[in-house]
Amino acid sequence: MSVAEFIDSLLAGRTADLYLDGRWTPASGGATFAVEDPATGKVITEVAEGTAADGQAALAAADAAQAAWGATTPRERADILRGAFDLITAHADDFARLITAEMGKSLAEARGEVAYGAEFLRWFSEEAVRIDGRYGTLPSGKLQMMVDRRPVGPSLLITPWNFPLAMATRKLGPALAAGCTTIVKPAELTPLTTLAVAKVFEEVGVPAGVINVLTTTDPAATTGPLLSDLRLRKLSFTGSTPVGKALLAQAAEGVLRCSMELGGSAPFIVFEDADLDAAVEGAIAAKTRNIGEACTAANRFLVHRDVHDEFVERFAARMGALRVGAGDEPSTDLGPLIDDRSRVRVHGLVTDAVERGARVVVGGDLPDGPGHFYPATVLAGVSAEARVVTEEIFGPVAPVQVFSDEDEAVALANSTEYGLVGYVYTPDLDRVMRVAPRLQFGMLGVNAGVVSDPAAPFGGVKHSGLGREGGREGIDEYLEYQYVGIAR
């Protein structure tokens, strides 16, 4: 079955199996769970409900394959990754249809995710052949020092639902490039795309056991035991901060290498000298990309009082013009939120803000079903205590706050436990160089509303996580150092 046929079969309702040790197999318990279209609430297909026994089988397969995979040449690993990039790119429209069906984003955004996600495979195919070490004489002169870099080993990769292709490739790319075998646990809401990615790797010849995909609605029971198993050596997780903290505590038992890409509360700072045309366009990109369901989404809009009213008016007009609808409709700008719980939560944040004195400039209504839709919403006069400011929104809601000077903008921006990304709009380079070191974020966009790129290190500080994905730094998360001292 080709990749296109595989995707078509999922969309036609064929039950999706686990991918373990190079084989497609039902769950050991025989159970399945449903994957729904968030635009309609209808079931797309059923997916194998992995069990603890399946988790053990996945780890056994990854462990058995590790020595051989780690010993492959960098060029062999690079060629497999490049082949996967080429195949995903060739089937971009098929993957876009699948992403839209299970996640809800518009086809245009889904195609953008395919291009973005595939690029991680191309980038790390190039990094696979650039893993280096060093050699030299120690200062004492007694030993020659050789420093080599080795794959960490079998890795558990836990991905979120909001970018089902890109989050899988962002982890698989560096892991495979470094020579690590993997177990991928996709989100239960969007497992189909990850299974299709596994099909791609199967077609380009990845050896059995190198990639294992474990779908489940009970990750604690299925993958939890793996975290204390000495065969597992690495955990990479993208998701909420509370879950990430719990996984870190569990991973401590096995002293696992950990990468954590957690929550965000990105400030979008508009200074008084900003180009408002550019700032509004950047605000639209930073807020509504992926329906606002992104950890990099602008969560708080901090606007200088001299331009506040004009910015709010122009921003609200652009937000209000966005068309809400099913992702497969050509006119759609904003698809549905992922599920009804998310929709109700987002509306609760808006309601709380209004009760604390905020004004709804546009949007703010909870529409009737079917589908989990929510309109683009702008709130002005938002209290610093409102939940829409203190919590990650994950939806198309933009709360606006006012500041008077640079120090106040920095203080408001940093007044969060999160530190993933921030955005600054100003033409003043001196201001940028003053402000950037003071902003407590792992990434900063200057006059740009989107900063993510496979060639750049992605990650945050504080409660937004540990480690980096992408860039030259991304492969380091899957490599250990070995020092060899040789007597002269």
C-alpha cells in the first residue's frame, strides 16, 4: 500500500494499527478508540488502543535495533531522512487533507505545516553528517584527549495534537540523525498523521525497530512504565507544563536525558514608534496561526498608550474579518478548536475577563454547534489579574493591555512563569538591543510575528521547558559525549 493509499484508507474509515518493530499490528488487547473531525464531531476512524504490553514491545524493539542503527554511517541515516522529506513533500496535499480532518486547521495552514514539518527531515539529514568531536593534547602533556559523540539510545517521543506532522518530524529528525531508535506516542486526538509519517519511513526503508508508534488514550499506563526502564535513555515531550513537570519527576527514576517544550504566554509588545501596519499584520500572524492553538501564539498584547486606541481599532477590524468555518472550505481563515472542552475553556477566559472589567471589541460569542468553533476575539482594558492574561489561551482571543514606558513593558512581559517566545515591534535598533537581554524568553521576534524555523533553535526558559529543538542545537539533545584519555 502506497503512502497516498494509506492516507486515503484512514480517511475512508479503515482501523489504524500500531506500528511496532516494522510491522502494522492491532493492540494486544484488541481495543480501539475513535478519532473525530472537530469541525463536525463525526468519527473519522478507529485507532488501536495500545496497552502496557504494547509499550514494552515497542521498547524491546527499539532496544534490539539500537546497536545496529547507532552503527550505521551518517550518510545512511542522512539518506533515509532525505528520502522521507522527499516523499512527504510529494504527498503534501494528502498529508494536508489528513491534518485538516483530524486537527481542524484550514487546508492552507495544513499545507504550511507539511512544508514546515518536512523541512526538519531535510535539515537533520544535513546535520547527520556533521556530528563532530575533537582531539588534542591535555595541558599536562600526559594524555592525548579524544572526545567522541555517541547516540543517547532508545528515545520516547511524546507529541501534542496541534501540529501532528511537524511535532513528529521535529523529534524524529534529530533522533534518527543522531543514531537513536524511537518510540513515538502521538496525542490521542490526532494520531493519524503520525501513523502516516511512520508509513513514509517504512517506504523509504527505515530498519525494523528504529521507529515504533504507540497510540493510546491512557499514556500513564502505556508509556509510564517505560520511564523507569533502564533500556530507555531519553524522553522528549511537547505539551502542557503540568504534564511536563509530572513526566520530569517520573524520568528522574531512570535518570533520563530530557527535552521539554512546554507552555507559553507570549507577550506581543507594540512600542509608540512601531509601524502599525506591520504590527497589525504581525499580530494577526502571531495570534491566529493554527487557530491560536500554538505555544508560540501571542497571549498578551502590550501596547504603548500613545498608539493603543489606533492599534486596537485596526487589529479588531482585521480580526473581525476572519472567516470561521470547516478547514476544508476554501474560504476558511479559522477552523474549529480541537474539542468542545477547549472551546468552553476559551469562552470561560473571555467571560472572566469581562467580569473583571474588560471590553469586548469584537467576537466573544459562543456559537452553536455542530463543530467546536470560536470567533476571533479582541478584548481591551484587560485586568492584570484576568485569567486570559495569566493562563495560556490556546485559542483566537487577544487581550490588550496598556503600558507607558519601556520599563513597564518589560515588567509586564516578564510577569509570567513562562518564557518561550516574545514579540517586539519597534524600528529602533538601540531599543531592541536594550530590551532583548531583559526579556526572559528563549526566543524573540523583532518586527516579525512568526519566528519558528527548522534551522533555528526552538525552546524556552523558566516553566516553558528544557533543551532546544531545531537548529544545530537540536541534534545535541540526542548525543552523549565520551572522553578517551590515551597515554603518550
